[in-house]
Amino acid sequence: MENHNYSVLDMDGPEAAFQQVDKDRGKNAKQFTWVLILKAHRVFSSIAWLGNGLWTLLGAIKNRLIFGQGVAMENEKSNKGRLLFRIILAFLVMALAFLAFEVVAHLKGWHYFQNHNLHIPHSLEIKGWFNTIYVGWLEFRADYIAPPIQFLSGSCVALFLIQSADRMLQCLGCFWIKYKKIKPRIEGDPFKSDDLEDSGCNYPMVLVQIPMCNEREVYEQSISAVCQLDWPKDRLLVQVLDDSDDESIQWLIKGEVSKWSQRGVNIIYRHRLVRTGYKAGNLKSAMNCDYVKDYEFVAIFDADFQPNTDFLKLTVAHFKDTPELGLVQARWAFVNKDENLLTRLQNINMCFHFEVEQQVNGVFLNFFGFNGTAGVWRIKALEESGGWLERTTVEDMDIAVRAHLNGWKFIVLNDVKVLCELPESYEAYRKQQHRWHSGPMHLFRLCLPAIITSKADLAP
């Protein structure tokens, strides 16, 4: 007995259900009902999808144009966003123009194959046009594009050869230093006094500065390390130079400073209301304090640096009996050098910088770029060189160049290490490298006239 509770309909396409069917198969009305339901479901799904997309688009336009959400970005990102927006807008206008032309052409009856007045180019004509354009492009490329590219390529080759020769000489200098065991040495104990009652007078007055800005994660460890330096407390002053714009961080740093002040450490908290000049402005403001004139040396540590307790004794001692010495630079040591591949590669690069570049330049030229931290300056050298200037983002290299042009000598202590951290993410590393590499070119343009006219002695 035939079962009529269900039926099977074979469809070859969306319209197969509406084609003529056999008489026997068309008797069942259920198949038409299911097909109509499927068609209606597809139509309503398309309408819902279009409605959802239109609602999302209108919401995005409302947020960006009316409320301005998502538009408040940094200057650099904002400029890139505007450029991308203009490109998209130009493409949209072009597409609308082409669409309008197509609509007008359709309404006017401008059809290529129906209007005999329109000239359709043949394949030979098109080949001739392409040949003319290609020959013209070759001539333009040979006359106007190739010469500048050849000049730039030759310049890059020359710069590569110069840098390679410089690296080779530095490596040879490093081997010579290792072979001869050349390094700055201290004769005896410069702070030792025969008078037991006045043993602290041989220690010079040292000012320690910790510039920081919104350093919630590392402020405590840096202040703690500096406050534990082995130095007479009456000959040491710690300045915490806080440029934070977050009041909660300011209170945290104030609390840390108050804690160490109660323990007998001579420490001061400074906060600028007008944050101009970034780090250079912060250091310049701190050096303008009246009590700074009582100090002979200044040690600088960034917020993520942690010096050992004997740092000052190992560095300040080299200023003894060397009045021409203006800077003593210590080496950086990284606590997270094995965190990932990026930190390991950075560690290799920084080891070459300290082991080869700075050590060789310090031994043979008595000059290298100040690293901005983990160094001790003679305050007289800073003052005679013009102090901290806010004209560039590499204020450490700027003051080093000006001090060297004024005749001051530098030394690097490769065996004195200060703990710090490397950027662990690519974004942090990219920002750091951008800041380090964009500033020197600007500084080069500013200092080139002074370098050319300088009569500084390069002999050690």
C-alpha cells in the first residue's frame, strides 16, 4: 500500500520547483508548501542580513561623525588615518562617477555594438598603442629614474663599506684591549683618610637623579636600589623627578619617598606642573635648584635601573686627580635577556655596543655617546657645555657631543654593571628603536657646524 505521509521532490536548481511536473507527482501539495517556505526563509534571511549591515554602518557613521568616537588618536596615527580615509573617499567618488556614467549611457542608449557611430579599436591598433606607451616608459625610466637609483645604490654601497671598515677597526681595537688588558684603574683607595674622626670628608658631594613618568611597575625597585647606595648619607642627595600625569601614581611615589626619608635617606620628591621638554626638561628643571651648587657630581638612573650598592664607589673614584674627566659610564646588564627570542637578539646587540663600540671609543678617543642612564657626570662639565637642552629627543647624545667639543674626556667601565630590563614585545621595541634612531639625524644637523669648526683634541 502506498504511503502518502511524505513525498520526495528532486530539484536541479532554485526554479526547479516551479517547473512543470508530471501529473502523478503534482498531486501532493506538501511539496509546494515546503518549497515556498524555503523560498520565504531565504528572502527573509537576506532582508535581515541587509538590515543588520545597514544598521551597523549607520551606527559606525554616527559614532565617528557625530560623537567623534575612535577618532582621538596620536598625531602620527591620526595623519595615517586621514590619508587612508582620503584614498578610500577618492576610490568611492571614482566608483560613483563610473556608475553614474554607466547609468547615463544606458538611459541614452550608448551601446557599443548597437551604435554604428562609435569607433571600436581593432587589436592591431591596441598593440600599436601599447608599444608606443611601453617605448615611452623605457625612455623615461632610462633618462629620469635610472640615474637617481644608480646614485643612491652607489651611496649605499659606499656607506656600507665605511661602516664595515669602522666595525673591523673597532673589533681589532677590542682584541687589542683584551690582549693588553687595558681598562681604567684606580690607584689605592681615593676615599681613605688617615684622620679617623674626619673620614667622611674625602667623599665628594653626589647628587642622584631618578627621572620617571608614569612608572607604576618599576618606581619602587629603582628608588629602593638608589637609597641603598653605599655612600655617606650627609654627602648624598636623591632627587625623584616625577613627571607622571596620573595622580594615583604620584601618590604612590610620594609614599615611597616618604618611607625612605623616614629611614634617614636624604631624598626629595619633585613634580613639574608644566611638563615641557620631556626628560631633558625634567633634568634641566632639577639642575636649576639652588642646592645643586653644593654638589660636585650627579648620577642619573632611569626608573627601570637598579644599581648595586657599591656603584658610586666604583665610578666616582675615577674622577680623583683627573680634572679633565667629565663622564663615567657604566654597563647595562639585563635581567630578562633570556625571556624570548627578541630579548636574546637585543642582548647580543647591546653587548656589542658596550663591549666593542663604547669600550674602544672610550679607550682610544675618550669619547662616546652617553647612554642617558647609569652614568656619573661632573656637574661642572654639564654647566660649561650648556646643560640639558630640549631641542632633540636624544638629549643624552646631545650633551655628550657638546661636552666633548668643550674638551671633556669620557671613560666607560665595562666591569661595572647596572641591572635593567629589555623590551619584551615588538611594539615596545619598535617605539624604543624609533626614538633612538630618529633623534641622531636631527642632532647631526644641529651639531654639524660646531663639529666642523671645533678644535677638540681626539688624543687620549
